[in-house]
Amino acid sequence: MKLGIMVNEGPYTHQASDSAYHFTKAALAKGHEIYRVFFYHDGVQNGTDFTTPPQDDRNVVKRWSELAGEHGLDLVLCVAAAQRRGLVDEDEQKRHGKTGHNVAPGFRISGLGQLIEAGIQADRLVVFGD
Amino acid sequence: MSEAGATKKFLYINRKAPYGTIYAWESLEVVLIGAAFEQDVSLLFMDDGVYQLVKEMQTKGIGMKNFTATYAALGDYEVNKIYIDKDALTERGLTLDDLQHLVWEDENEDWAEKDSIHLVGRDEIADLLDEQDVIFNF
């Protein structure tokens, strides 16, 4: 089955990203295709490379990056949600004159059309978050 | 399991008050962008989400942009199936008169103005959910 994944909550405060990660990993292990993972609302915080959790805890961001590297996942951060919440890639850094950029490997910033497209193209869109 | 290019039924469920959290506003942003994809779109307002459509809201006191006037433009985006949980309205002491009057123009009937809002019971909501391909819950 072709699946779209939507993550609506940030890491650590809420389990949504953990659940989405485990679901995605399990779906891939079962041979399903992940069309795209779309991060919205505070979910965009799952894509900041500046995340530095304690060493004895899971690294939610790095875990997504590694899964993307292994399986060629398309991890998309909503641009409007990202701009509100301080997620900046190199292009956005230049455009807005920011002091740095923080989009983690494997993630990219794009528009909400990518979410709608996932809803259209995937057999199921699975949403994580309240 | 639709073929490429086929139309899907999209339902946006709005369950939270318009301010206090960003969900109502960011839901509307998805609806507006999604309208360009020409899918079969419905909106459902339930729980505290019914407050999103209350008319004549004033947000100056909380220092936030009043985005709720944008709902009136939904008809122009061909988003004209707006369902409201009538029990959720009643439970909050609201009636249809407290809400914005949302309309759309039917090009098949000489642009006749029609109501977009439909009050529905909870049994009808179950049927509405059942017939969707994609559900967003905000």
C-alpha cells in the first residue's frame, strides 16, 4: 500500500512524532511504500538540526534523518508553519537575512500543496497528533 | 484507492476554538491551498470548533489578526459544503443566527446564491465521515 504520513506535533512534548516514526518504520518493514511524510503545526520542529537531547534519550530528529537516508523518504516541512516557528533552510536564511539555517538532513521545506498531493496520491493518509 | 487524477473526498474537521491555539487558522490555510486541487471538499465544525464561525468577532484586545472573515470567501473557492454539529451549537448556547452567513453562487442555476452551511446531527456526521477518502482533524 502507498501511505502518506502527517505529523502535527513537535518532538518530546508529544508522542505523535515517535508514533509516526515507529509506524513508518514498521510499514516500510512490511513492504509498504511511504509516499511522503509531511510535518505541520509544531510538527515542523521535528526537522530542526539544532536538537540536542541528552545522550541517554532518543534523538527524534536524527532518527527521522537516518530513516530518510536508508529508505529515500521525502520528509517535508510546511513552509508557512516552519517560518512561524524558526525553521530555516539555506535559501530562506539568505532571503530573510538570518544568522543560520537549521533544517536537518533528509528534510526539505515546501508548501501545503505537498500535503494535499499526498492525500490524493496515497492510498491512505495517516495522521499523527491531536 | 483512486486512479491518478481522480477526485477524492476530502473532509476538514475543525474542533477547536478560533483563538487560544493556532489549529483553526492553520486548518483554514490548508483548506485555501487545497481548493486549488479541485477535490470534493467538505468542512465539518464540531466541539469548540463551532466558535470559529461566530460572526463579528473582535480580536484587537488579544493582539491577533482576525482571520475569521476569510470563511466568507470559501464560497469563491468552491468550498460550499460546510457542516455544523447542531448539538455542539446547542450545548454552547449558540444558534445559526450567531454564525456568519456563508453562501456560494451556483453557476448551474444562473449564479443563484445558496447557503453553504448545513446543520447535521451526530448520526449524519458518522455517515459523513464514512464516505470520505481523506480526513484532516484540526
